[in-house]
Amino acid sequence: MGSKESVAILKGVGKQAVETLQEMKIETLHDLIMTFPYRHEDFQLKDLVDTPHNERVTVEGRVESEPSVLFLGKNKSRTQVRVLVGRHLIKAIFFNQPYVKAKLHLGEIITLTGKWDRGRQVITVSNHTIGPRTNGADFEPVYSLKGSIHQKTFRKLMRQALDLVKEDMEDCLPKVFVDAYQLAPIQEALEWVHFPPDGEKVKQARRRFVYEELLVFQLKMQALRKKNREEEGGSFIDYDLERLKIFIESLPFNLTAAQKRVVNEICKDMKEPFRMNRLLQGDVGSGKTVVAAIALYAAYTAGLQGALMAPTEILAEQHANTLEQWFRPFSLNIALLTGSVKGKKRQLILEQLANGEIDLLIGTHALIQPEVRFHKLGLVITDEQHRFGVDQRRVLKDKGYNPDVLFMTATPIPRTLAISAFGEMDVSVIDEMPAGRKEIETYWMKKEMFGKIVGRMEKELTAGRQAYVICPLIEESDKLDYQNAVDLFQQLSMYFKDRFTVGLMHGRLHSDEKEQTMREFSEGQIAVLVSTTVVEVGVNVPNASFMLIYDAERFGLSQLHQLRGRVGRGSEQSYCILLADPKTEIGKERMTTMTETNDGFVLAEKDLQLRGPGDFFGRKQSGIPEFKMADLIHDYRALETARKDAEKLISSEEFWHAEDMSCLRQQIEKSGILSGGRLD
Ligand code: ADP
Ligand code: MG
């Protein structure tokens, strides 16, 4: 009997059941047995003496009284009986199951599961069986089911299916791994996960499936990485090391050790004929821009064009300004291209780009619009974007370019997520701040203290420094009771009248207005900038030393950290005030964590723990597949192991040719990942 056989052949599976199973993505016997329970209910017998109040417990006992039923109105009843459990005479209560009365006989042994009320010595029964405890029923799998299929029915189908195909199941894990990690063979693991003889076996089965799942996942990632790197036409950027050194010498500061390390990693990639696909992570203020500049300069010395892409016009312009300064002594021709560059100016840029007069193009995603053509594009760097989409890459490819790509992000991504969501990429990390930075002092305060907070802000302003005030909303909302930027802007303008200029910034302003305001802020004409989170990414105004965030509980830790990173960029002591009134314990913990650490990676790990992987990146775009069994937070060790094993396998001859690897190979092929498919 093959596992590809339809579930329709099982006893008790009619047309309707087939449809319901289909909704659960179960069509074949194989699909069925690979549908794992999401948890196991524990029915192990416990001693009541050891059972805490209100805990769920399973006990075996003898019926000591005639049961009595009390009807409490429509469909409601309460059946009660005395049971001797060990030396305890307790009361068992069954709600709304009047029929159990007929089944309970004096002197009979029964098994009960329910909540234990220690004070009243009562079990409120949720499950019961007449008769003593049956062997091998300590753990019951609970599946996530649809429609009218019940757990019991599902288990019966599972039993049939397992009996039919278990013996013929191929073990996809090569024996070397099964042996090395002492994993359960597939037959046993399947039996144990669906019909666990004890708790230990459940764990063992789980361990096996988790490893297998993560290994296959990482193999796909690594296979994709290999393919990306080796794809035809990958650029070989033969830069001029001597000129590069001169450029680095000319910079207004010395690179940190971490910056040097990542520059080396990137340069090494560029020199290789492979296509670079690298993620550069570095906390806010760690100095990623200069690393980008160095890489772009390297490409320039190799006679290739570079592109630097930012998510907003403000950021693009800021990069253009910074890079223009650094490149001033060198003869690079830099152009800025954003959506608001129009008409003749745009036309000229496009022409010069196509004929190679422009060496470096900085801009927003306007950079990869169809009409933008490069002469010889060698390197693309994206800043503060989680992903340079497959589509964007395709656009470039369709234009005949296959540049090296570097992604920069200031959102520290916990390692488990990084090697999952970005597993096909190489990762560089700047884990060190430039010297002389002062830690930002962070405080969590309540709104009642506003007067005091404004006083503190005023002190900074009087000393010639600047402040950000962040609000969750743009304008007043009927539905959400949060601070809005428009009102606060007016209030603060009144308050600071004639003393300090207040500016307003939010996403609904025209991009010209936004740019104008941002420019005035960065040139110091505006002292206080009231803004929504649009300032979150990348903006650099070193003179700003005070950050006030309204309704801080609304934001995720990583986002708060990004916002906070707008200050602390100069040599002065900076402050960040979180105004928050969190209602939940988790909310409080998040605020406390913010005040305790300035380390983005610590915060990211915490964020991941508190919010889970799905929320970390914001749902859909996460790029992290849903696992059947594995859990990225709890199974991170298995993930690391699988990652290492996958790396080794992919680069071995054995993996691509050996017989015992064929099952794993097929899984990669089936996923379509090597023919341009996406991970899911
Ligand atoms: P981010 O990584 O957040 O993009 P930036 O590249 O904007 O950080 O750098 C933050 C600030 O630190 C900038 O003003 C930059 O010029 C400065 N900087 C970068 N590297 C160094 C360094 N090695 N020594 C001193 N200052 C540096
Ligand atoms: Mg930056």
C-alpha cells in the first residue's frame, strides 16, 4: 500500500470527510500521517497530595456513593458523586452530562480528569472513562481539526493509515544523522507522535521531526545561496586596493574594528566571481553609511557604477549629502534620483547614467524604475529595507544587470530569525559603536509628569540642542485615544512661542514640505520636531539630544529602539523619555527593558520572545515559513545544528550524488527553489 494512496480508501471516510480533510490539506495517506498534533494532553495518573490547587489532574478511584443529578434549567445539570482516590474521599462533579449517572455504579473503578479544587476536595471532571486506567493512554494527541471531524475519529483514521503505510515509509534522514544525533527512526517517530506510549517518547519523536524539518529548510536556504552565488554573469569587481586605502585614509575618522572587519568581508565577496548577496546588520549609529561608501568607491575604482537605495527621499538626500562630502576630494560623479526629480533634470540624469558619466546613483526605489538604465552597474546597496525583493532583482536582471547586492539594516535581527528569514544570504555584523558615544539615558514616565518633562526638554533647548517629540497619530481620531502630532504641534508652538521654533512632520505632508522641514531641523532652524514615526529610519541630526515618545506602549521594542537612535549621535549626553501607561504585564516589561539596555540585539531578542517571530517583522513580509513542528525560539539549538549540517551537505559532492541523500535532494527540487521559486 503506497502512502500516495488517497485517504478515501480508509474505513469511515465518506465524501464529506474527504472534503473536510482536503480543507486541512490532507489528501493522501502520507499527508495524513504527516499531520502532527499541536499538543499532547497529559493523562498520567498523579497523586492528589502533589497536585496544586486549580491544576488539571488525572486520577483513578472507586465510586463510593450513588450519583445524584441536579437539573439547573435548560440543558444545564450538575451530577455529583463521591470517589475514593487513594486515601482521599473526594467529590467528582460533572456539568451538563446527566447521562453519566446511569454509567456510575457503586464500587466501580473509574478514571477521571479535571480541575482539582484543593480546598473543597472537588474535581470538576472534563474527561472520564469507566474502568481502570488503560495502559498506554497517558498522552493523547490533540490535532487542529476542521468541520465535523472529532479528535477520536481522527485518531481512528490515523491508526488505520499508520498500519497501512508505516512500514513502507522511507526515512528521509540519512542514517549518519539518525545515528549521530540518536534520532528516532521514522517508523517509531510516527508511532510515538500519534500514539505516544509515554512522555519521553513524545519528546523523542518531536526531536526527530524538528531536526528533519529544520534541516530540509536550511538545505533549501543553502541551495538557494549556492545558486545565487554561482549564477552566470555574477560580477567580479576588480577594485584597486591602493586607491581604496587612500579613500579610507581620507575619511574624517578612523574605522572601528568592526567596520574594518565587515569592509573586508564585503570586499572579499566583491572580488570573487560570485554574486554577492550580503546582509549588513549594525545597530543605529554603528556607522553603516561609511561601509557603504567604501564598497561603492571600490566598485568605482573597478570602473563600475554603483547605486544606493534608501526607503525615503529624506534619507536618500541625506546619504547624497554625506557621500558628496566624503567623495569631494575624489572625482566621482554622484547624482540623486528620487520621485521628485522631474523634467529636464531627470532626463539629464538618465542620459548620463546610461552613457556612464554618472558613477554613483543615490535615490529611492525610483532607481529601479523601467526607464532607469545604467551603463555598467556593479553594486547595489539598499539601506534600511528588510528585503530587496525577488521582483526588484528580476527588474535588474531583465535590464541585463547582475550586480553584487548589499542590504543594510539597523533592525538587529535575532540570529534565529536571521538565519531563517535571510538564510540564503551571507551576514556581516557591526557589533561595535564608534568611540566616544555616550549611552542614551532612557526613562519611562507617566503623562502626569508632563510638566517636568517639558522643563527638562527646555533645558536642552536652552543649551542650544534640539528635540524630537514622537506621536503615534497624525491627527485626532475618534477611535484611538493616542496623542496626535497636529494637536501637540499647536500646543508646543504656543508654549515655546518666541523662544523656540517647533516643526511638524508626518506622512501626509507633501514630500516637498517634509523635506523642507527636515532640512530646517537638520540645519538647526527648527528646535523641536513634532513627528510621527516617519523619522524612524536613518535620519541623522547629531545636535538633537532629547527624544520624547508619546504612547510608547504602542510601539514594538525594535521600533522604539530605532526612534531612540535618532538621538545620541553627537558627543553630548542624550535623553529618551517614554511616556507610557501599559495595561499588561508584558507591556510593562517592555518599557522596563527599554530603560535597562541600549543594545539593539538584546532588545531584538526580547522583542522576539515577547511578540513571537510573526510579529517581529510584521506579518506577511517576514519570509519565515510556517513549521509543522519546529519553533524558532525554543528550537534554536536544533536550528543552529541544522544550519551547520546543511552548509556542509550543500558543499559536499556526496549530497548531490549519494543514494541515501536522494530523499533530501528531492525535497529541495520539489520546492522549486532552484528554478526561481520562493520559499514558503
Ligand atoms: P547607521 O549605522 O545608523 O546608519 P551612520 O552611518 O549614520 O549610522 O553613522 C552614525 C554617525 O557616526 C555618523 O555621523 C557617522 O559619520 C559617524 N561615524 C561612523 N563611523 C564612525 C567612526 N568609525 N568613528 C567616528 N564616527 C563614526
Ligand atoms: Mg543609516
